[in-house]
Amino acid sequence: MSDRVYREVHNHVGTPVNAGLFPKTTITFPALPADGDTLIISTIATNPKITLTFTDSPSGANNQRLHNGIGNNSVYIGTTVDELYMNIVTAISTHDYETRTGDSDTITASPDSVPGVVIYENEKITGTVTAVHSGGTAVVTATPGANVTGHYSTKIMYNGIQGTASGAVDVLMRNTDTDGYNIGPPHNQLKKETIYLQAGTILPIQTFGCTGTVNVYN
């Protein structure tokens, strides 16, 4: 039982909670694509979002070059698939307005620890990012995204929660295993946890949503 004074009560009627998930698609190439092949990447809202063309020309985006232009749709093929992956990420990253973290319908490209390229949509939303290689050899593995559900309607975090009845509830809480910096691929900074509430007792924890009918406090 905390001795702090709570205020700004919000009455919440519980609904199922989901911490949400960023759509994620991994692209791998068993071999180098051919000169002139394309890779079409589409977001949930926009098809196509970015169309890349593979090239043997030095004008293609190359991770070993300092400057690769703005909005470069060409990807230098290189000599290995690992180099190709880095060049794909480089090309996508030249598209500022398509990769702006925090905006809806944008993407982030990142090299994968298991060789490949991962494309994230920068919003936790239901659906799938797609990628189509005109040469047909790329392997595309998609993990669909999911919306956040069950969050408090005020969209504010609260530092105290009180159940109207005793029992176990699921709550949305901050995921302390991820950092809070807006750098690199998006990480889910929410998680679902099961806690036990005692009717009439304020539990001094920070929550964002709940499956139970509760009062929440600042």
C-alpha cells in the first residue's frame, strides 16, 4: 500500500489487451539478382511503396560510398549477397520521406543478424509488408503486425491502478527490456502482464491498459 496521494482518476471498462506488433518482412537471396531485376516493397497502405532496380552500374546505391544521392532507386549488386543486403538498406535509407520514423506508412530497413534484409513498417498495425522480386529467387518471410488494443481511451499512462473486484487481470506495461531511444529498427516497448488486484486497494504501478474494470490514477 503506497502512502502517496493519487489524483486524476480515470474509470476504465476492461477489454482484451494486445501490446501490438510492428509488421516485419525478411528478404534473403540464395544468389545475386540479375542486372535489371526489380524488388518491389509495399506497405499495408501503399502498393508499391518503393521499387528498387538492381544494377551493375556504379550509380547504384553502395554502402561503401559516402554519398548515394537522395531517393536512389538503384541498388549496386556487388559481388556477394552480404554486400547486396547492405546496398539494399543503403538505397532504401536514401528515401527520407518513406523512412521517417514516427510517421504512418513508413518503413525501416535493417540488415539481419541471419543474413538478409528486414523491412519493418514503423507503426504497430494489422497487416503485412510485402516484397516481390521480379527474378523470382528472393525468399520473403513475413510476420504480420497487430494493433494495440485494450489501452486506456485517454492515451495516458497511469501510476496507480485499483480494481473494482479482486482477481487476476491482464495489463499493458512498459517493456523495460527495450530501450526508449528512437534509433534503428522499431522495438515494441509495451508488453502484456498478468497481475492480481485487490478490490479497493491502489496498486502503485504504471499501466497503459487493462482487461478489468478499474480506476486508474496519476
